[in-house]
Amino acid sequence: MDDKENSVKCSLCDGVGYLVEDKIGRQILSERKRIGVSQREIAKECGISTATVSNIEKGYAKPRKPTVTVIKMALEKFDLQRS
């Protein structure tokens, strides 16, 4: 999987449109709160545990690219639904 697969249109990106890996947890938290979605909703949509979402947001876990991609897609879906 290359970095282009992780490009997104939301605040999870740097200025070029690629995920900023070292800050991903804080970015996911910020984007999730901006959209107004819970960790539980994200976890359910992504097929991961709420604890995993929490650990990623706190920086306790560094997600693999497929996990980041799934979270990104879920955030985009919720953002579109709530717009």
C-alpha cells in the first residue's frame, strides 16, 4: 500500500494531502470531535474496538496504514452524513 492510498480531503492531512503519521492520533481525535462522532461509532463502523480507537487517539498505539485508511473512510462517511 502506498501513501497515495492514504490521501484524504480532511484535516488528517498535511498541506500536500498525505497523512501526517507522527500526529495521527491527535488528528483523528480532532477530526472525530469536529464531526461530532463518538469513539464507539467510529469503532463500530471500522470493525475495531473502542479501546483501539482510544489508544490510537492517545498515542498509545500506532495504527497500520490499513487501519488508518478504514478510520479515514469512516470519518469521511460521517462527515458527509452530518453535513
